[in-house]
Amino acid sequence: MEKRTDYSEKDELWLVERLRRESPDLHNRFRSSLTVIFNMSDHYQRLFPHFSDHSILHALNVTRYVDLLACHAENQMSVADCYILLMAVYLHDIGMCVNSQQLEEYRDQIDMSDYRRGLLLDDTADLVRTYHHELSACVINKFWSLFEIPDEEYAAYIAQVAKGHRKTDLADRVKYPNEARMKDGELVHPCWLAALLRLGDECDMAADRNPEIIYDSSYYCESADNPIGSMFFETIASIRYVSIKPDLIEVMTDPLEGNRLEQVKTMVEELRSKMDYCKSVLQDTPFSIIQKQIVINSFIDERPGNMTQNSLNSALIDR
């Protein structure tokens, strides 16, 4: 796997460093929460043994992406923004870990109109997958003290941002205001934070999302019982990395042709769609996604044993 490069040229995430420097209390709370989150996040495999990684490793990847997507706006963001965003990243899929008893407990808190109209199977895994963003918010609001979150106000913002990683309407200025003043005086920007999380989550589409050392993707790639899942995992395995740069997002792949190339283009088109959406909901805010295009590049063999970058199979998507 090629080493990722980014335009920050820093190993330390600025979100974490800013938190450590300006709010040792929030930094300590964030660090203390990771053990609990780590232990809880692996439970998603009980319901989804054949699903792509939704553990803390996924959260680590998404953290790197949002850190890069947001770095140009560091001076516009408060310390509370940094804390809320980091916690939301690590907790955004915690709803994938609920069991059937917890699902029953949270049903009244979630709009399950699709389920009630009979559009979804009466199946725990199906319901959890469909509503896991809502369930994540429920878990955060109930167990906020377990996650070392300072109070219910912080928990509510973290829950709302985490829920915003999919489906929810980020243009709803009641639920996702441009800015809001917290009781401690900190100014926070829920729409911006949720947009960062939604786009950063979609960027985690490369092979390192399912590392072979702990995740036997060959089981899924060779499964005759799940051809769609097999195709999905094989496509992910062909993506080397996703790199966030000042003006673009680069998707670097193995040499591609035919159906595999079309599958990657389809995934990148979904990424582009998310980027367009996030740009649109931020138009009336002081914030913006500054990347203007998405590029697909591949590696090719120019001589034995040597892989070099080449624009062969390149697809440019401008926005």
C-alpha cells in the first residue's frame, strides 16, 4: 500500500492538537472516551458479520479525512467545534451496535414511517442498518456520561452532527443552524460539522477500510451467496487510497478496465454527489468545501517490480 500524502504535511491531526492546546479538559475527555467507544464499536459484527468495516478503524480514517477537509477553516472554528466533530466522527456508527432489545427501546424516538408502511422487512439487522444514524443519536443522548461528554448540551450537538452523516436534511436550519451559542459561551456550527462528517465518511472507500491483517475480505469476495457484496468488496480492494488535496480529491486505484473501472466510477460518482450536496447546504454559511474536483488515477507497471503513478484510466469529475 502506498503511503498516503496530504497537503498538511503533518502527522498530528490539527483538530486533536487544537483541542489539546486550548482545552485540556475536553482533550482528556475525548481521549478517555476512546476505550469505551473501541469496545462498543466492534459489536456491529454481531448483526453484520459480512458488512464493511464500521469499527473504530473506520472512525480513524474518517477523522483524517475531516481533519483535511476542515483545515482551511481552522480559524473560523471554535474549540467546541473541534470536540463535537471528533466525538461525532467516533460515534456516528455506534447505532450499528444496538441489539434487538435496545432497538425496541428506541423505536418511539425514531421516525420509522417506511417500516410502518411495510417498505422494510421486520428484521432487526435490516432496521438497524436503515436507521443506524438515528440510533447513534439515541445512544449518544442516553449514554453521554459513559462517553465522558461534559453535559447533555454537548451530547445533543454531538448526537445531531453524528446523525447528519446520512439521510438527514442538513439544510434544515432548525436542526442544523449555521451557528449556535452554547451555555458556556462557545460558538458552534452544526451544519458545517455535519457536512464535514458526511463527506469524510463517504471518502472512506479505499482498501485500507478493511485491512487484511484483521479483516478477511477474501471471504466476502469469494462468496457465491452474495454476488453484490462480493462485487463491492472486490471494488474496494482495487482502490489504493483516497487523498484530500487543496483543490481536489484524488482516488488512486490499481490498473482498471471493463466492469471494475465502471464500478469505481460509480462509487466516485456517489462521492461527487455527496460533495455537491455538502457544498449546496453550506452556501448560506461562512464555510465551504474548497475541493473543486475528483480525480481517478491508477498505478501501472512500467518495469518489473516497479509501480508508478499514471493517469491511464483517469476520470475527471469537475464541480
